Amino acid sequence: MRQLSPLERQGKTNLGLCPSGQDNRICTFAGQTAFRGLEVAGEFGEVAEALKKYLRGTRGIKGSTADLQDVANEMADAIIALDLLADQMGIDLGAAVTRKFNATSQKYGLETRLPADD
């Protein structure tokens, strides 16, 4: 059974990337996908920054620090951005993760598998 996309769950069909009067060339599928891709890269950069600050705090190094909840929040933002990119491209991210995880487990002779949605 197909799961609702993040946008469908939010009741949204317009990503808001094409405001009225804006150059239509940036509102193409490629333009929207590029935007989402850059958003993913930025969010994962924020995960790295939060992790650096968390480790700084655990090691007693001077400078700004972050706690584990800050790291978790940035990880959540990154996954949300990745899910939105997958949705934009018509990719079922959950199914892709399951396939990849299970294929890697099989390749290396590991027993752990994720259940597949049928």
C-alpha cells in the first residue's frame, strides 16, 4: 500500500518555489529538484556542525557547544529535507532504504533485515 508523501500528509501540492511573477525557468522540475538537493546538503552540514559542537562539549574544548537534543534535531531536519527531495523525485524513500539495507546485509552475510512493505 502506497504511503502518503510528506506534502500529501501536509495537504500541500505546491512547494512554494514558484512565486507569482518569478522567472518560470527556476520553477521547472530540475530547478525544484536542485533546490531540494541543496537544501539536503545544507541540512546535513548542520548535522556535522551540531556534532562538532557536541564533541567539543564532551571534550571540554572552549567554544560554543551543543547537546544531544541539538544533534537529534539537526538529524531530524536532514531526514525531513531528504524525504522532501525523494518525494519531489517520485522516490519512496522508505522502500529504497529497506532495499539497500537488505541488499547490503545479504552481500556481507549479515542476518539483520528490515521488513519490506508489501
